[in-house]
Amino acid sequence: MKRAFLKILKSLPLFSKNFLKIRTKSGRIDAFCFNHAQESIHSRLEAQLKETGAVRALILKGRQQGVSTYVQARFFHKVCTTRGRKAFILTHEAEATKNLFDMTKRYNDMMPEGLIPTPDASSAKELNFKTLNSGYSVGTAGNKAVGRSQTIQLMHCSEAAYYPHAEEHAKGILQAVSNEPGTEIIIESTANGIGNYFYNMWLSASGGQSGFQAIFVPWYWQQEYRAFITGPDSLTDEEEILYENYKDDGLTREHLFWRRLKLKEFSNDHETARELFQVEYPFSAL
């Protein structure tokens, strides 16, 4: 029994499934079981950690695929079960900062009693586990100097393509993470045009010119992004091409029907709608 419990405690997917609670898109509080995107990201990060001893990753994603939920769980798990782990989460706006910290507070508040240490300090922006010398804090990217003076082992930059002072943060807070084994920097975002700091980092990572691995998460890995329509279900010529290109990676006709409805929401002009959709729900990183 003890061996089985230790296996659950050490494994993030098992720890999440058994002990972490999330608010689902329907509003229910439920156990955190990884979806396809989260499973893929976890596999990539664990492989890099095993190979290099650290994690350095850029994640390009679609909207609401659970990437931040996964990273929050990953870092909370390390902070509350490992000694000497300080995590810092940087978001693009104050509301996002609050939402991500509320998610982590829910993880902590709904843990079984006695499973992890009780935080010695808990505020609107910080959890501190003094007995483990570990902690978890958040900040917003509007302040150029946020987090600059800290020593951090785990860094999560959320929606980094939207940071107003991304270069300043790269000079400051990212330098607060050493190159020691076990350290992690995970930078994730939806797309926000070309020429920004995240875009340039992505080009370097995807071209093998940095220590970061580039992870792309296509929108159609989400099973909830499907529509079941009545009447004729034939695909347009454009949809047929997309289906042939991406069906082996999980794209279904129902995903394309859902896309068809979304395009109508974005714009009456098809070209404009296509461009907007590609930003929010990319088929590829190109």
C-alpha cells in the first residue's frame, strides 16, 4: 500500500487525477485528468528533463486547451512535495494573474487533509511552505521589474506574446532562474502576430538555435471543439484540403464543422475570419 501511495505522490498524472481539483468548462469542480494536449506536453517536458536535467520550453497553443492548468499543476506538485522549490508565474494582465493563482489556491485548498504541509503564508499572490523551503508566487507583466530580485527554480510565463515589456523581463526575471539541474522555464502563449519577443524566441527554438524546445499544440486535439450538424455534411474544397492534411493527427469532420461555425462568429468576410481563426485556433505553427 505504501509503495502504491508513493507512486501516486511522485507521478504528476496520478497525483493530479487523485488529488487535484479543477473547475471544468461546464462549471463543475472535478478531478484533474489530463487531456490529449496536456498528455503530449507532459511527455515532451519529462523527456527533456530526463535528457538534460532541466526544462526549457516554448509552447504555442490554441485558446483554452488547458496549458496553463497543466503548468500550474506541474509547479504546485513540485513546490508542495519537494524541498527548495520556488515557483513564479508571470501573466500578461492582472485578471489572468488572479485567475491562475485562484486555480492554484483551489489545488491547495481541496487537497486531502494532512497529505501536504499547510502553507505558512497564504495571500492573494503567494503560498509559502516554510517546512519545505518552497513557495509559489505570481506577478503581472505590466511592471518591468516584477520578480527581478527573486531566486527562482520554476518559471511560468503565461501568454508571453502579449507582454508589454517582454525584453525587459528577459533581462530581469528570466535571469533569476539558474542553469542548475531541476530548474524549469516554461513560456506559453497563443499567437500575437510577428516580430514580438515570443515570436522571435519561437523561430530560434524551432530552428534548433536555442536551449528551448518548441512545442506546438493544435486546437483540434480538443474533443469539445467539435460540432454535429444536421442536413448535408459534405466538406467544402478548403475543408477537404485541411482534412487530408491533418486527419492523421486527429482532425475530424466534426472539428471542421465546429470551425465553420466559428468562422461565422469571427467575421462575415471569409478571409478575415480565416486569419482570425488561425491566431486563436492554429492548425500549424507556420
